[in-house]
Amino acid sequence: MKPRHLASIAVATALVLGTTGCSMISPQATTIQYSAAEGVNVYDAGPLDVRNAFIVATEDGAAGNFVAAVVNDTDTSHTLRIELGEGSSTIPLTVRVPARTTVSLGADGEDPILVEGLDTPPGSDIPGYFQSGDEDGALISVPVLDGELPYLSPLVPEPAIDLTTP
């Protein structure tokens, strides 16, 4: 083989490896799961999947509405157990999801779940433990939002009316 052919093959090989080498050692961004919305997704909590979970809170963070879509792709109904907060201030919630159904809390005419005693201001996160079925569950930070955005403003809980004050 002539040196000229060998040089052409070497240049072509270097060009191919040089232009594709980065993708061989770098992770592809399209394979990384992330939440592309306000809330967080929970996939490791058992047979139920939680999608776009977040809380829309009052200005002082005393109360909020838990908003999420809970998906049951199985042939049996399941209960999702949620614990918000940590330690002695944990707030338990439960959602029953029938087989092959999605429960949309805070959307599609479904009411969100009112969380009283939240004590977490908007702009911060609160630890959330999600568990269904026989799985161990998953601990994930749930964002607490305010009602500043027009589509979130209807989800801010109404302040309690004090009937004892004249």
C-alpha cells in the first residue's frame, strides 16, 4: 500500500474519532430523567408513579395545597402514602388510586389536598416521603410555590376565617 493511501486512512480515522469522541465519553443529556415542570416526579415509590408534585402555599407558609398526578398502571388499586416534613412535624397524607387510573390532584376538576400546619414558606422545599405497595418508598424534596403565576393563583388555599373575633 502506498504511503499516500495510509496517510489518507489515518487522516480519515482521526477525523471520525475527533468529531465523535466527545459523545463516546460524555453522558447523553436526553437519557437523564428530570422534572420539566414546577414539581418533581417520583418513580421509585412502588407501583404508583407521582408526577409534577408540588405545594402551593399561602404567603406565610402556614398552609398549602398539595398538587400532583398519581398514576396507577397496574390492574389493582393502590394507596399512596405521603409524609411531608420531618421529625415530629411530619404531615401524613393518603391518596387511593383505582386500577388503570390517574388521579390529578388540583387539575381536571379534582381538588388538591389541603396541607395545614405546613410551616414552610414559598420558595423553599419540604422533604416528602412517598410509598405505595410493598416497596420501601422514596424520599424527595418537594417544592413549595406561591400563587404569583396566574395558573397557580387558584390553588392558593383560602385563609381560615376566625369566627371568634367580633
